[in-house]
Amino acid sequence: MAVTDAGRFSPPREHWYNNPKARSIAIQIVLVVLVVGLVAWLTNNTTTNLRERGIASGFAFLGQRAGFDMTTFMSTTSESTYGFMLLAGLVDTIIVSFFAIIIATILGLIVGIARLSTNWLVRTIATVYVELLRNIPPLLVILFWYLAVIAALPAMKDAFQLGDFSLSNRGIFMPRPILGDNFQYTFFAFLISLVIAFGVRRWAFARQMATGKTFPAFRTGLAIVVVLTLAAFLVTGDPLTFEIPAKTRFNISGGWTLPPEFVSLMLALGVYTASFIAEIVRSGIMAVSHGQTEAARAIGLKGSLVLRLVVLPQALRVIIPPLASEYLNITKNSSLGLAIGFADLVAVGNNVLNPTGQSIEVVAIWMLFYLGLSIIISFAMNVFNARIALTER
Amino acid sequence: MSDIQSQTDVYFIRREIVPASPPPMRVHGPIPWMRANLFGNIGDTILTLVGLTVALLVLIPLVQWAFIHATWDAPNREACAANTVGACWAFVKANFGQFMYGRYPDPERWRVNLFFVLMAAGIVPMAIPSVPFKGFNLLYIFVIFPVVSGFLLLGGLFGLTPVETAVWGGLFLTLVVSYVGMALSLPFGILLALGRRSAMPAVRMVCVFLIEVCRGVPLITVLFMAGILLPLFFPTGVSFDKLARALFGVSLFASCYMAEVIRGGLQAVPKGQYEGAKALGLGYWAMMRLIVLPQAIKIVIPGIVNTFIGLFKDTSLVYIISIFELLSTVRNSFTDPTWATSTTAASGLVFAAAVFWIFCFGMSQYSQFTERRLSTGHKR
């Protein structure tokens, strides 16, 4: 029976839709057609809508006079163009992110190490800090600094004074350094001494490799930099003066002003992100196995060297990638300054798209900036990872 | 041998008992604990003192502000305005209804309360591992509850008065936005993650593009896009509810973050599992549904909950397209002339922070609990 039937048996006919290759191609074609169709439909709708509303697309509006002004770090006026306003917003974003990153890193490092302390009180304070800040929206932290802390500071007339610095509900006022004619020599001296210091470090390292003799390279380098720079500064005749903020009747003129929006955004982003960085630091240090510390001690390294030569290099491998993404988060979260009127890229963009209606162009500029930044950071991270990745046999 | 013996001929035998050493220091009780944890050595003691100073410097004024000097009951701003050193809880009390329900009409608020109850009825049994009927529970969470509460909250059917979304607000709206975001981000995140790991280049490219663009920009810009550009993208006459636009933006953003979390789980499932499933003759979807995804999702539950926490915190940004969730409701009430004082803002913000904190801290504790529960088998 089986033998006679074998002749009539043919394998089941293969339908094209059961062939994995054909199927995959078909799915992809359908997807591409759908996506292209969707984009075309949306573009078509958008152009029709824009035409109906009388909005000319394109970036020509960047050259037009803006007609509004915002407090920025660049000197903008209401005569500035839209393009210049956006540039000023971009600069503000970068400045506030930069300082918030510094605060967050230092605070996060301290709190992260404190969370691993053997001292119960220190550990508990650090844990409370982290658990408190991590579970609150960043926007709330920003509003809290702006509306509850900075706004509650004394008014200008009885501001906290520390030398020529003053802190009030109008922000921080501080002296502005004015560089004299010969200041460039001090700067050159600084650069040259830096080069010399690095030379000393290289030489010391080479000598240690060759002979095993150590040399206090860091302290020597620091001394060289300080002495040379200071000498140049004094020889050229102290070319640095300060413009001290002077109280006028209602305001303070001169000097440098950090507006309350800037101060609160910077502090809020700093303390908020510090709670995340603290966790990253803690997990990074905990990721270094205890055997490493023990082995380092066994070969006779003292405490600080164990940390510097054995623990930190291994911990940094774990810490740096998430740290970089926290830095990126700070930059992105600085857009929340919009809520308190800090003129960052998004806030300026918001002011630009309202009168002009160029929403697509403005959103495109935002995306270009933030995407560009994330691509740069992730590229730098890949390079870094490749450099420090474990070299396995 | 004998040489050694002769050398050790002179020996010494102790005749009296060695005096007993003092008993070991107590290792239990408060004093040894303090010695070990607070005053171990000089450095430790200094750290303890510094810590104590910092803690007291923060705690004492805080307790004074929040409890001792606070104004608990007042009909209007006068008592609060006179009291500049304490919190104005009377303000929170007076606006409590608004903070919870927004401008949802007073007689209809039972519907919101019912919504809270229905929500808890879905989430609590899901969160407790020993409660049975997880399959039905999932159906309830993803289908039954959203549909029922949609009808319940919007009204217009079954004799319920219609309530437009423009008057929704407060904690209620925060929960709606985050619930929809969570419920949508999970399936779409899974789809995007599968797409990103697909062997088909076109599918992969579309998914990578979407994920990377969303993750690369701040949520504010995504919301701006949903709020301002969405109406431009559709033919004239098609208009979306503002809330729907916010939900679209939040869900899209959360899905992209979720996709990366799920992808981490998919990558952590050993290749043998995929090959084993294929060897059994399972197709792609059966393999994913029965073999890979259950394992992958189990691995990344902490990551999923972290994304949920982030999403819950991010709902505070929908104010950009004038949706009044908890934080913006609180913020709007600062300008209410009945209550505007110098401590109003701080009191309101502390209240909002406490509400956000309870939800987020609860979620993070739950995530740690799950992590512990699932990791028992692999502990070394």
C-alpha cells in the first residue's frame, strides 16, 4: 500500500506566501509603500494647510527682525533677527547645561560615595537624598527652586552680601573681570606652563617605567603652572580689574548678573540629576569585585593608590556610559526652563513660532540640535567604550 | 634527633593559671551598634557630627515650617499672609477637590472616584503575584477597564451627562495620561523592539529611525509636535481633542523608551531559546509569544517599571499644550487672589511633590520587590 502510493505522493505545493524570502520581501514592500504613502499624504496636507494659512515655508524668516527681546547671555535686543534670537537661546541652553552638569557631577559623586559609607548616618542621609529627588518630576524641582526658594530670598535692598557678591530674589550679582591690555601674556604663560607640566608628567612616567623611581609629578606640575602663571601676571603689571556691581536706586548696574531663572534652573537640574548620578557612581563602585581591592592591598598598595590605580579605572568603565546619558538628559531637561521663563532654545523657539507660524521649521531646528547632540555624545561613547573595553584573550 | 632533645632539655612548665582576659565587648545593643556604625574612629566621628549638623539644619526648620508654624485651617488668605514662617495647608485643603479632579463638575465627581476604584481593582491584583486569573486581569487592564472608564468619564451614553475633556484635570488627569501612556507603550514598545531586531532591513530601519528620533529629543518638543504640528498634518476640518493629542505625544515617546528596554530583554534571552523554538517548528509570532517574550519581559520588569516611573513624572509636561494635570492645576491656583501669599507656592509645590513621590516611590519599591522575587534562583 505504502509502496504503491509512493508514486502518487507529491510534496505539498509551496505557495509563494509560505516562502520566507518572498514573504519578507512582500512585507517590506508593503511597509515601504505605507510609510512613503503616509509621508506623502502628510506632506500634501501640510502644504495645503500652510498655503491656506498664508505661511511661506522655508528658513527665510530667520533673517527677519524678531521684535521681541528675552534676557539671554548674548546681548539681544528687539531689533535682533529671529536667527540671532535662536542662536542666543542655543547658547543659553549650552551654558545652563554646562554648569548644571558640573554641579550634578560633584554632588552626585559625593552622594554616591556617601551611600557606600560604613557610617550609618552618612549613608542614611545620602539614601534619603537619592530616594527623595529621584521620585519627583524635574519640572517640580525647577518650580520649587524658582517659586519657593529663590523667590523667598530677601529683596535686593537687604540681599545676602559676601564681599562683592550678592544673592537676592533678583538672582546673583558678581563682579565682572575686565581684562587689561597685557592679559594675553598671562594666558600664554598659563598655556606654556601647562605644556611643561605635561612634559614633566611624561618624563616622570617614562623614568618610573625604566627605573622604578617615582616622582611627585602632579604636585610639581601644579607648582609649575601656578608659579609661572602668577609670575607672568605680576610681571605684566596686574592687568586684571573688576567691575563691581553698584547699587542704584531700584536696581544694580554693572558687574555680572545671573538672573533668578538661570540660578534656579541650574541648581534644580544639578540637584535633581545628582540623585541619578549618585546611583550610577554607587553601582559602578560596587561593580568592582572585592577581590580586586584585596589583591591590590596584598601587593602592598596603600589606600589612596588602591582607589586610584585599581578601583576607579574599573569603576569608570561601568560609570561613564550611563553618566554620559545623564549629561544628555540634563541638556534635554534644560528645555523645562520654558516653564519659568528661562530663554533656552525651546523657549525662544516657542516665542518665534507664535508670531511667524513657522512651527515646522522651528521644530526642525530643535530636533536638529538635540539629535545632533545625542549623536555626538553616543559617538564619543562608542570611541570611549572601544578604548576602555576589557581586552580579553 | 637526640641532638635536638639535648638542646631542649631545659624547659619551663607553667604552674599557675593564666589570668582570664576581660570579657569581649558587647556586640549587640545600641552602644556597640553606635560604636560600629557611627563612632568607629576619629574620621568616622567627625563625619557623624557633620552629618548630624546637616540633618538638624535641614530637619528642624522643615518640621517647624511644615508642622509647628503651619496654618492648618483658614477660610481665606489672611491667616496665611500673616504667617510668613509656616506652610499654608489651609490653601491645599481649600483647593483639594480641584487638585484631585480639576474642573470636573462637582455632582459628577463620583464618576472619577469610581474610575479610581476600577483602576485599583485592575492594578492591585495584577501586582500581587499569588492572585490567580492573570489572563483575565490582563484583559481587564488593557481592554475592559479603558473602554468602561472611557464611557464613564466622557459620559453622553446611558444617561450620563457628557463631560468634555477640557474640564478634566488634577491628579485624575495625571493618572489618565500615565495609564494610557503605560497601557499603549507596552504593546507598541514590544512591536518596535521586535521590529528593531527584525531580519528585514526596511522594517529595522523604520523602527530604528522612530526610536532614535524620539529618544534623542526632549519630551517637550514631541509634545509641541503633537500639539502644534499634528493639526497641520491632517486635512482641514479634521481636529483632534487636545487631550488626545497629549496622549498621542506621551504614548509615542514612552513607546520608544519602552522599545529599548524590551530590546535589552530580547538580547538577554539566550540564542538557544530561539533555536529551540524554531526546531519545534514554531513560526515567528508563536516563538515570540510562547518562548521569547515571556522570558525577555521577566528579565526587564525593573526596567519597565523604571520607564513607567519616568512616564509618570513626565506627565507633568503636558501643560505645554494646556492640559491641566496635577502640577499645572496646583500652579494655576497660586494666582488665585483668594490665596496668593508668600508661602502659598511652597505649600502647593510640597503637596504636589508628596503626591508624585508616593506614586513613584511605590512603583520603585514594587520594582525592587519583583527583582528580588524573580532573582532568587540565580543568586550565588
